[in-house]
Amino acid sequence: MLVLGIESSCDETGVALVDASGSGVPRLLSHALHSQIVMHQPFGGVVPELASRDHIRRVLPLTQEAMQGAQRTLADVDVIAYTRGPGLAGALLVGAGVACSLAAALGKPAMGVHHLEGHLLSPFLSADPPEFPFVALLVSGGHTQLMRVDGVGSYELLGETIDDAAGEAFDKSAKLMGMPYPGGPHLARLAMSGDGTAFKLPRPLLHSGNLDFSFAGLKTAVLTQAKKLGDDLESRKADLAASTQAAIVDVLVKKTLSALSQTALKRLVVAGGVGANALLRSQLNAACRQRGIRVHYPELAFCTDNGAMIAMAAGMRLQAGLVDLQRLQDRYTFDVKPRWNLSEIQPAPVPAG
């Protein structure tokens, strides 16, 4: 069972091939990825129309690259999976359209995959895959959620952000300090040379008694502090960056530990782009080691959006018997869901039409 996965939800075009034969964890055979960061940098953020047009240019060459990397042909593919949502509508339509067109031409089924489920299951691409059940900290660019995961398709939301996500807090704070897009990685690098205790910044909802997050107030506090510094901002930027990062990581770590305590689970999965943050990994590793909790991360290459996580999620759903391929066969009309709650995933998602 070979699954071709296509990711095009935002500003990365990803294509990958996994082998989902048997009962073991699907095996990644190849993957190809193109990032649009350089294209969007002059605008300080993602321009949706430009993103969609670039996906059109990249997706077929990347598909050829992935097939060559696995030494397979499209005729060998059994299922074509694509990101159905959430994400930018135009960008999603590119991946969905290409996937369903390829599937129709090959006479193979096409299936839509939830982008966040891809992130959630991305640690299964690592050399040390987790085992169910586990608590998951999902910290991608636009999402911050804590979930209990009992198996593929069995997800319980424990807490989520009520405004900005952690990734947005990193990016927006960095922009306020004059850093280029994407700001998060720049802020994290600069923070390495700063003092995380230099500025007293808020930790919103840290003592709320629930597992929800809020980072909008932190962004406002960073703006206020940057204005106070005025001409001194440049000389104190590393300290402000370090203090901002410390506040975000502090909230993420303490809320995650609370989730582990409440569920009594001894395994943690961290997924999404912010999961690559070195301070977050260091603090989570130290805290979990003290509590006898195993922590699993995706490989760094799979923290950002990629086709491998989409192919993996599709493969694992197929193995779990959650997808009826007979119902998907010869159904090549499709829709996308720019806003799509993970709890809305159906056992056997079928394209509309």
C-alpha cells in the first residue's frame, strides 16, 4: 500500500511517498519540499495569492522528485492523499486539485487529510516513534493545543489558545522588534545571546486553572516595552527577545506538565513548527525526565509543514481501518476546509459530490 501525500496549506509545498503495507508504522520512502520564505520576505508575511501560484509551479516537479527518490512510478501508487484543511483556501485548492486529477488519471482513490492530524502524527516519522496513548502539545504556526491521543482518530481536546497561537506570538513579537519574516526563528536565535530575566513580561492564563492558552497580551507587552526602550531597543534587543521567548516557553511547559498530571499519562508528543525551539525542548526534556515521562518529537525536517506528515497520517488511517477506499474510488470531486476543527474528522472522510 503506497501512499502519495501532497501538502499545500500555506507557504510550503511538500510531496512524499510512504509504504503503509502491513501493521507496522508506515515507512517513509522519499519526500521533497519547497519553502516560499524567500518569496514572501519582502512583504513581511505570507501573501495568499502568491502562495497559491507558487504551489502550482512546484507541486508536479516535487512529485517527480519524490517518485524518483523512491525509485517508483506513479503507476505504483495506491492512494493519493492531500491536505484538505485547515489553511489558505487558494493554496489548499491547488493541492486538492492536483491530487484528485492525478488520482482520476491513474484510476486510484484520493483522500483528504486534516493538516493538524498530520502534525499530530509526524513524530511517527522519527527513528523513535511514540506509542499510544499520549498527551500531545501541538504548536504549529496558527495553532496551540493540548490533546489526549488514545489512537489514530481518537483525539480529546484538553486546552487551546483563545487568541494568538505561540507561533504567532514569536512571529509578531519579532516583527515588533524589527526582525525579518519569518520572525520566530530570528527571535529564537537572537535570544541565545540575551538575558531571559531582563524584562518582566506577562505569562497569560498561567494560573487560570485550565489548560487554555493566551498570547495576545504578551505581544502587547512586548510592543509597550519596545516603545519604552526607544533608541535603546537595538542594544537591548537580545534581552527583549530572550525575555519574550522565556515567557512563551514558560507557559507552554507548565500547561503541558499540568496536562500530563491530569491525564496521568507518561508519554508526551510535541509537534509543529514551534516544537523545534531549542529552549522549549530543553525545558520539556528536563521536566519530563524528572517525572519519568518519555518525550517524542518529529525530526527537525518534519516540524514545519511537509508532505511526509500528510502521507503518514493517511497511511495510519488506512491501517486503522478508518477509511473506506471503495467509497473513495471514482469520486474525484472535492472541496477544501480552510477552517476545520480536528474534532470534526469523520472516520471515513469522503470528498463532496
